[in-house]
Amino acid sequence: MNTTPRRTAIYLRVSLDATGEGLAVDRQREACLSIVASRGWNLVGEYVDNSISATDAKKNRPGYNSLVRDLEAGRFDALVCYDLDRLTRQPRQLEDWIDAADRGNLALVTANGEADLTTDAGRLFARIKLAVARSEVERKSVRQRDAARQRSEIGRPPLGVRLTGYTPKGEIVPDEAEIVRQIFERFAEGAPLRGIARTLTEAGVSTRHGRPWNPSSIRTILTNPRYAGRAVYQGKETGKRGAWTPLVDDDLFERVQATLKDSSRRTQDGTERKHLGSGIYLCAVCEQPLSAWSGQRYRCRHGGHVNRAQRPVDRFVEAVLVERLGRPDLADLLAGAGVDTAPYLAEIDRQKRLIRRAEADYKAELIEAADLKSTREGARTALRAAEDALANLSRSSSAASVIGSPDPAGAYLASDLTARRAVLDFFVTVRLRPGHRYSRAFDPETVEIEWRKQQ
């Protein structure tokens, strides 16, 4: 009979340590050490996963992973844990431990005495207990999904992590709500994601988690329908209104979505434009947008047709634009800058409802997959067209705010680069021709300015 004391490891885990003090782990440790002492075993290792769930098999558990590696390396032949569900909630993982016990090279016991894998009865109990626990997890998941769907259907905010600007109950947090509104308004005026993030950071404003803003966090806010008072379930709008006060209206929200999706938008990745004409000026040869290049130049990236110094071109274009903004007949342009978003908002809502209805009919087995696909494709095409048109109107609204001021030319000159680019993009199409070789003199004839509105 082998009387050598077993080399014993203990495994300790809690799913959530709300205080971070590790008190639950300490209680498990005390009970496990008592078992080790009562059996006369030698403790050779302790493995801990604090505030980590074992329900998800893909969840990384560093302590558990080390425990498995050391078992395979033969560093211990006995394992003590507080309860079986502290060790695993996965049937496949349990069978691995049972196999190790069956081979006789592992004694696994729990401190509560309910599962001793050194016995047949203990192994049977372990399998039954784990199956019951797994079933309860699955039932709980179904109940949570049903509850979340019901909350969305009656317009209540979802449970869980609260939304910036609101309490968990959907009540407005004034300071945060004002920041959210500013983010929407600044973006609608043409400010890039990175520029908005930088402005907030420079003003000493952090996210509600205390971290700096970045383009991703700005985009997350801009794309959340709940800020427009819309109910959401599993990341999709349900078509119902929420029972909370929206922070932005439907018009502003849809204009922002249209701008984010606009295929002509060059700053969706958060890159902030630093030059007046980059992405707006066109190459007169290939009609492709020009890019800002090193050495303060505009360059055609598609065929190298144009390579022009920025400053003389920008000065000329702005001089022409400011002169036009200063004319007394500016009302002619102002009439063309009116922004009526209602038809486009109605079309966007109609196409979204069409998609939701088709998806509901498919789930109810009223239509076939081919019908769903056809309806989706048609609706999404119409939706993109309406969003593109709305994005164009969003740009015109920024221009209207300038030309609608008492001194449009002065308002333009006092605007930041983002607003200037919006006005430029709304009023004119600028094409650059190649400059004269070896000539340093600027030739206005190489800059074509086409007004987009009737004079």
C-alpha cells in the first residue's frame, strides 16, 4: 500500500468579486486547506481565478489553464476545490477530470463533500450536478432574452450597462446629455470624428469611464438609435419608440447616419482634414479627388496628372468664394440652400419598416428566403439613395448657417476649417489643371470653378 502523501493542488474561483477584496476566494481557500490537512496531503500549488466566469468555455481563465498544464506535467496527483462548479461548468472539461481520476493518477475532492471523483458514486453525482447546472444556465439565458425583448417592445431601456447621458432607468444625466448633443451637432456641422474627440479632450472632458475620447467612442454614440428615443433589441431598431426622453431629434439623427454612410465621405476612419481642398478639389484630367501631399501640395494619386502648390490655389479659390458671399444678391443662393429633410426622412423610415416587416414575415414562415432576399436588396438600395440625398442636404445646412448670417463673407472667414470646407463643397466644384512647367507664376486659368447653384 502506497502511504506517500499526495501532492495536492487547490483551485479557487469566483465569478464576480464586486469589491475586489478577494474575500470569497479567502473563504474557499480556508475550506480547501482544511481538507488537505485532514487527509494528510502535501500542498504543492494554488491556482486562482478571481472574478472570472466558467460558464463560457471560450473565456480565458489563466489559473485554470495553468492548473491543466501542471496536471499534464505530473506536478500534482490530488486536487481540492470548494465546489465542483468552481472548477468547471463545461461537461467536456468535467469528463477530462473524470478520465484523469479513472486512470488513478488524480484524486479530486470538493470541500463541501458532495463530489469525490475517487468513488463511482462521486463521479455519478458530479455528472448529474453539472448537467443540472448547465440546464439552469441555458434556461436563465432564455429568460433574459425574453425579458430583454419584452422591455424593448414596451419601450423600456435595456438592463445592464447604462448609456452615456442616461441613468439605468432612462432618466437624463444633464451634464452627460449636453456632451452627447454637442457630439451630434458638431458632427452634423462637418466636424470629423477625431476632431470632436480632440476638442472634448482639450476641454478636460472625459468619457463616463474616465478615459479620453477617441474616434471609436464618438462613433459609438453617433450610431446609437436610443439617443433619438428609439427602442433597440439585439442591436437593431424595433420600430417602437422608447419610454425615455430623446437627446436628439429624428432629423439630426438620420442626417448623422446618412453622413456616416455617405460613400463620398473621406473621413469615416476618423482622419481629420487639415487642408481646404483635400478630397474636394478634383483633377481636371481624371475627375478624381486630389489629396494633400508632403511639401504643401495637392496631388492626383490616380494618374499623377496634377501636382500643385496648395497656398496659391487656396488663396485664389477663397478669394472668389468670399467675393461671391459678399454680393447683395446672395438671397439667390440662399434660396437654393433651403433644407427640407422631411421627404428623405419619410423614405428612410418607410424602407426600414419594409425590411423589418419582411424579416418578421420570414420568421412567421409567410414568405420564402428568396422573397426576403429580394425585398431586402430593393429596400436597401432605396435606403442608400435616400441616405445619400440626406447627406448632401446635411452639407448644405452647414453652408446655409454661413450665408444666412448678417455678414456671410465675414462669417466664412471667421469659421474654422471644417465649416469652410462645408461651404466650399456646397457651393462650387473646383478642378485643377496641371501647372505650367518651370513657371513659378500662378495662373488662375488653371483653376476651374463651377458654381453649383444658379446665380
